[in-house]
Amino acid sequence: MASIPTQASVVVIGAGIVGNSLVHHLARLGWRDIVQVDKGPLPNPGGSTGHASNFIFPVDHSREITDLTLDSVRQYKELGVFTQSGGFEIARTEERMQELRRRMSSAQAWGIESHLVSPEEVVEKVPYVDAGVIVGAFWTPSVGVVDSVGAGTQMRESAQQLGALTVSPNTEVTGIDVEDGRIARVHTDRGTIATDKVLVACGVWSPRIAAMAGAAIPLTPAVHQMISVGPVPDLAAIPGEISFPIIRDMDTFCYERQHGSDLEIGSYAHRAILHEPDEIPSIDAAKLSPTEMPFTADDFDPQLEQALELMPDVLSNPDVEIRYAINGLLSLTPDGSPILGESPQVKGLWSAAAVWVKEGPGVGRAVAEWMTNGLPEVDVQGADIARFHSHQRTREHVRARTSEAFIKTYGIVHPGEQYESDRNVRLSPMHSRHQELGAEFFEAGGWERPQWYASNAHLLEEFGDRVMDRTAEWDSRWWSPIINAEHLALRERAGIVDLSSFVIFDVAGPRALDAVQGIVVAQMDVPVGRVVYTPVLDEAGGFRSDLTIIRLAHDRFRVVTGAAHGMVDVKWFADRLPDSGAAIADLTSSFTTIGIWGPRARDIVAAVTTADMSNEGFRFGTARTIEVGSLEVLASRISYVGDLGWELYVPMESGAKLWDVLREAGAGHGLVPVGLGVYGTTGRIEKGYRAFGAELDSERTVVEVGMVRPKVKTQDFVGRAAHLRHREEEPKTVLCSLTVDDHTSSTGEKRYMLGGEPIVDQEGQPLVDGHGRRSYVTSAGSAPSLGKHVLMAFLPPAEAVVGNRLQVVYLEERYPVTVASVDATPLFDPANDRIRS
Amino acid sequence: MDILVCIKRVPDISGQITLDASGRDIDHGALGHTISAHEECAVELAVQLAGASDGEVTILTLGTDDAVEQLRAALAVGANDAVLVETEDPGAYGPEDIAYAIAEVVRTRANDGQNYDLVLVGNDAADTGDFQVGVRLAYELDRPVLTGITLLRLAEETAEVDSAGDGGPTSIEAHGIGPAGTEIFNLPLPAVVAVQEGGVEPRYPSIPGRMKAKKAPLDEVDAPEPVHGNPRVALELPPEQSSTVTILGEGPEAAPALVDVLEEIGVLR
């Protein structure tokens, strides 16, 4: 057996599309002494790339995935392995047509040419389809097919030509050594490689490899069935491998792809069939390849019937035979996103897993850039491996969520849709109270959070038309007018919110100040008891987070951040601590947070404490410990809903007590329990508060989102140089708030946008900002205090003028909108009198 | 002419085989299942013969409920109905028991008016390779038997029509590969034939075929208790085959060494 190098700058495990594009991009970025191993032979080592369908539909509702796909297509084209075919996503039902109209929004928002077409137009291009079974279709001319194995070979060879790469096929990784929390070496059946970086790019086997290092890559191998039928005489008559557009039969969760004289039919309609990474057969034991498992025909039979309906003439021919049928393995993750980046569990263990062929080269580039200087050009924060809370890494959670989500691959997924499986994992101390109040629970990071309370239904009567009810089923799915009623009650009286899902961690130690000072934008050398809201930037000045930090002591800072992104924040801070003198303690499960806001909040809190809660005695932006009955409560006067009040922190076990005390004291003041529907959307949107992941991401600068402070601190912090530069430059885009002027659709029904819709000018032309991005709605929601539906969107600077009249496209109809704010000035209470009252 | 084809669900052995913990069975974990190539040819022959003689094909297997997969696969390539002789423990049945169980079905169906002119089995099972069921079944049914048959033909000139019966042929032409060439037999019916692969090309299922299979009648009967039992005590894996690659040389210098090897293995004389 050939031996392998004894040392490497990085060991890339896997030679599928992801591993191959990674070695290519790493080499291109200057990496040398890369070693790539795969237990299979080249060029097809037997993973999921080898049996992939290899077609690419660029439009996805996720901007991140679309960006990665578009970058991948560009790379495939450069490699000469992309064949454009065009593609139809066809609808058999009216419900699906609405989804295709929604898909048009995404296509326009991401700048991809697509059209809605009639059944006849489908038949014109794909004559073997029966127009009678379809209602319409979504046509994307730029759909194509790639040779992913060929692309991978070229990319691997380009790295070899640079002298950067040693490839070792037929080499099995047998162990990974971790020393002091860092990767030390990789053992293989051909020898041991000393290295401080391992990049796991081996698809369905990734969990098994990560486990060797004591870490998790939470994905599961799952079956995607496909068959190939042929020879179809009608297809054989036409020269060329790919002569017809690809069909995605969305309502039956199937696709049909012509390949020479054969048709490949793939399905996502069957039951979720999950496997264990350790039980995938070895190469020797596998019939075809390890990821081409024996076909289970029963699961596929319903799809045959549906395919026959769609393509009756070609498929009913008894000479057209099923010549190849597999249960192909692919990787599924609990939230559907890829798993990229450095593991929060082991330094130097990188993941590039759960990636489809359509994203492979884009991911390769992004992760290579990330490994090189921490700055992937495409924002891939939604795929960060650090995002998982501990329960989300478990086998049980992965299996539950992927079983539930498999059918959603081609499904119609509402943006507010909640998972049903593996719920009730994290319950706040007030949970039983919420249940008694008829809370509708939404989940975040495993926490069950009231979105609204049925017990507040009586408020609908009180506020009447002001609750801005929605009649269209889609607009009102996963929504209730009670949210808006709770909002109005908070604004008029007071609301109490369970915020137990906050991720809370302390940075403490003699060098704690230096640590946080170097990580965040805002000045942290502030008096003890100050509360600071601050952006967190990367070296390029893009957003990595926005969060709140309380200075608890000269040597202790409490960081409070959201459930969705909090685990990434923990790693971001941990990675940037000095070698000694500061440490992080995750206190998420130690403290619950109860928010109380509204004009009566002071009266209510003052009634249960002897502390001075007056405006003079307790200024906005400060925090201190107060006594509420027998409880010591850390009270922090800030607000994400833009009203007078406090976040109150107590140990988890005392949360229910505090909740009860406040509810009781608030009874006479009209205090209502308020759900996250208010906290997360209505409260913030009428105040123009930005949300990470929607408005804030690594592409946009502090200037562009309108969060510039008068001064920049003199102390260095991550992204300072870039931030200073951004302040000197004209912004390329401007975050604006817009109000919808008229909601009436062509049928006379009032429609309410949910986010993701394109913003166009009066003539219907798309707006393109200085980053080359089209304008689209980043957040949408009711602003009940204003009686308006508010949209946030980045506009080209020339269009960012208050009063500018534009249009929003919702389900293929245009509605007039007006720019209402071009900076962080709130639409509601613009002077912030309420917060500071 | 109605034909009964007996098949056996066996592991698809394209990959490496391992044994399970008991040592009496192979590990089915990652294996797909199939029927032997002999049986695939038997099904194909039966479908062709039945098609040419306006008859029907019944597929039979003895096994667990899992074997329905193989029955449906045979139905998808043209058989008309199927019988599952069901048992929880097919491993407990030896060749005599299996022959008896098949014969019981043939007799029962005959009583119900369904007579099989031909019963086809694979020449030998792909997993156990006993070569026994065909002969034992013929003995049990008191019928003539041929083994190692690759082709069956309705030979117009030799076939005698049974005027007393249903008008079907009373004999059939059977081809087998013998040591000196093709042996052709005229086989009186009813008979049992053990089919060997090589005479016909089994077809793949079509989509309409697969859908027809889904709806085709499938009779389930309980297997009779095994009387003789299965004498298998244990399985042993063969010694691992060495796969050492010897590089003979590079370029023209390798030619003499290559010639030596070719002579050694008898390709060149």
C-alpha cells in the first residue's frame, strides 16, 4: 500500500463534490500541504455525489441557498460541465399555483429569470407531458444539468497542479486524535497524519467521522428513491444527452429528467427512510455503491402511477423498462440547512456537510474562504455548525425532525410553519401558566414560547378594526389578530412577556473588559450597571450579531442574545477571548427573563418593590439588582418593543414566582400576557428595530442599516478598520421602512405581505442596489399602533427618500407602498419618548 | 398451458457476505434481496410460453411475508397471480419439506380445477445450491422431470394436442446444454423442469407491468409443518481470496512477463 504524508496543513476527508471543490479553493487561496483522503476509489468513491441527479433549479426561498447555488452554477459553467436545459415546476392544484406565485417573488427578489406559464407552454417544450393534469407551471430557463463527478475531478486536479494537494483514495480514516480540545492527528489505514485541521466533507458518513473527534455533525443519511426507465423511442429519436427541460412535478414530490433515451424519475414523496451512518455498507459489501441501497419498490409504486398520469404515452409503453432503481442516500439535517464551519466542540474540526450538488462548489468556496480569513463572501451564517443547541445535536432530534421534514422537500412550507416533532424540550418556569392561558406555542432553540394567548381573545372586541384582521387564509396561517390586540394593550397599558429563551452568557475575569471591548463595536468601558446594545462585526465590517451587554462588575459582563443565533454568538466570543484572564460561562439555563413594558409598567413594578423605579432613579440603559418580595431580581431598563419597562432576570426556579407577583400587581393596571408575536414582529417593526438574519447579515454594514453612532471608540475591535472605512464611503444600499398604502387585491380581498417580496418601482421595474442586490422585503408585519402594515427593505440610495412611492409584488400582484423611514428613526414614537419616560 | 414457477427470495450477493451472530445465517442487514438468475429465466420462459399458448403463469414461493417483494417483482414482468406459502421460519424447511409444500399447492389447486401443465423451478437455489427441489417435487407429484434446461418450446410438429383435456399440448420441447452440445428432449406433460440460466434474456419490469403487479391476486396459504427439517448446522465463510496485484513491468519490457502469465493460465498454448 502506498503511504501518505505524515503531515498536513489540513486533512480533507471526502472526495465528492464538496471535498473536491474545497481542495480546489483552498489551493487557489494559497493553502499548501493539503491531504485529501477518501475510503473509496476515484473518480467516484461511492458517496452521494456518484448517484446524484445533478440537475440545478436555482430558485429557492432562502437567499443564502440561492446565493450558493448561483455561485456553484457559475463555477460549473467555468469548468465546462453545465448543460442548460431549462426546467418546469408544475402545479396540479390551485394551492400549488399560489406557491408558484410565491416562488416568483423569490425569483424576482434574487434576480433570477422565471415565468409562470400555461400547461400548453409546458407541452410545447416537453411534448410527452399530458397538459390535462396540470394547472400551470413555473419556468426557469437557467435550469441545467451538471457533471458533478467530472467537475470534482477537474477541481481536484487543479489543486494537484498547483502542487498543493496529495490525494489518497482507498484510504479509510480510522481515528482522529484531539489534544487539549484541538485536532492533533488523523489516523488512516495507510498511516498517521499530523495536522491541526480536519475538514469533514464526507456527506452521509460525516457524523461517524466527527464522532471520532468527539464532536457532532447532526445529519442523518436518508433515502431518496429514483429509477431510470428506457429506452423511450420518442427520446431516442432525438440526438443529445439532454434535449428536454427537467420537470419537477411539485404536487407529487417527483421529478422527471430526460437523459439520452432514458427518463429518470426521482421521488421525495415516500415515507422518510432513515439510516445510521455506521450501518451504511462498506464498499466491498455494497451491491452498487455504499450509498445506492437496495430499492424498496413498494415505497415507489404510488409515484409510478402519478408519473404515468403526467407522461402517459412514453411511460405506458411496455417496452420502456425499469432498468435501474435505487434507494439513494443523501444527507438531511434537522432544520434543512447545510452544516458548515468549525465545530464549537473541537478546535480545528471543520464541517462541510449536508450539501447538495447544486450548492457544492459554492460551499467549497465559502468554507475555503472562511478557513482562510474568516470571511466567506456569501453570507452562510444560517448554515453555521455552531448554531445547534445541545439537544439539536442528538440522534433522536435529528431523526424526529428529518422524518417530519422529508416530505417538505417539495412541500408548500409557510414561513411561519412550526415543527410538530420533538417539541416540549425546553420549558420555561412559567409554562403551566401559559398553558392555562391558552398559549399558542411556537418553538425557538427548543424553547416553547407563547406566540399569542387565546385568553386575550376578549381584547379583539376592545380594539375592533385596529387589530387589522386578515381574511386570506395564507396571510393568516400561523397568525392571529390576537397578536395585534396584545400589542395595542401593551401600548395602552402594559404587557408581560416570557423571554426565557434568551441565550445568556457571562464574560468574566480580570481581562473581561479587554475581551468584550475587542469583540463589539460599542464602548464597553462604561460604569458598572450600564446596559449596552451593540453590533458585533467581522473583519470586513459585516454583521455577525447584535446583542445586549450588561456590565455587572468591573470584571464581569453579561451578554444577552437571541435563541436562534445565540449559540453562534457563544462560539464567536469564545474564539476571541485572550489566552488567559477571561472566561465564558453559559448561563442560559440559569436565568429566566421576564419582560414588562408599556405606560403602566413602572406602576406595576414599583408596586412590588421598594426600589426607586422612577425615571430619575432608574435611567434607561441601566441595570441593577432590586428586591421583588423575597426575590433578588436583576432589572435592566431596555426594550425591544420600544416602550417603558424592564427585562427582569431571576434564577429559573424563581421565574414562576416573579411572573405571578407581576401578574397580580398588574391586574388592576390592565396588564396582559403578551406573546412573541408582539415581541418579535409588531413591537419591533413599528419601532424600526432590526433583526439579525433578516436585516442584519455579513453583507450589510453598520452604515447601510442606519445604525451609525456619532463616534467610534478609540479601542480596537473586530472590524474597526472596515467600519471606519464604511463611514467615509457612500452607502451602497439603505435600509428603509415602508408602509403599504393599499392592500386590495384584484379580487377585492385585502392581502398582507409576509416577507421576501420584491420591491419595484412605479413601472414595475426591479430596484438594484450598489451591491447588485434587488430590493426585497426583509421583514413584514403589522404596526397596529399606526394602523399600517410595515415592510423593511434595502433600497438603492437614490430611492431611499421618505415619501417615495414604490410597489411591492405579492403573489404576482402589485400593491402601492411609500417609503416612511430611511434610517433607524422609528415610525412609532420617533423621538423615543416612551422608552425614556 | 398454465405454468407454476417456484422462486426463492435470496440475498443479492453482489457485495461481500458476512455471517450473523448465530453463524447459521448470513447477515441480511445491508443486503438487498432477489431471486436467482435461473429463476428469473424460468419466469421469463413461463411468461413467453403462456403468452404463446393462451395460458397463465402463477408464481409460488415459500417464505415469510417479506418474500411478497419477490412475488410482486415476478408479477411485474408478466405473471398473472401468486401464492405465498407462508412460514415464519423458512430456514426450518429442507428440500423434501419444500417439495412437499409445493406439491400440496399443486394438488389443492388441481382439486379446484387449476391444473399446471408445467412446474418450473430454478436449477439450484442461489444461496443453498441444493439441486434437490425439482427432482423431489417430480417424485412427490409422480411426474417426469428434466434438469439443466435452458429453453422450452412449444414444438408445433411434435406437440400432440390433448383432445380429452383443455386442448393444450401434451408435450413440450426442452433444450439443455450437455457435454457435447445442445440436448433436445421431447417432454410429456404434465412435468417438472429445473431451469438453468442462459437460454433467454429476462426482461425488466415496465411501469404498467409494475402497476399491474400491485393489483394482481396474491394467495397466502400456511406452509405445512416441516417433517424432515433442514439439516444445516452452521455456515462458514470461505477463506478470503487474495487480491494481490503484481505489476509485471512497464511499457514494452512487460511483454515477455505477460506472455509467460498468459501461457501459465492456458490462454496461450
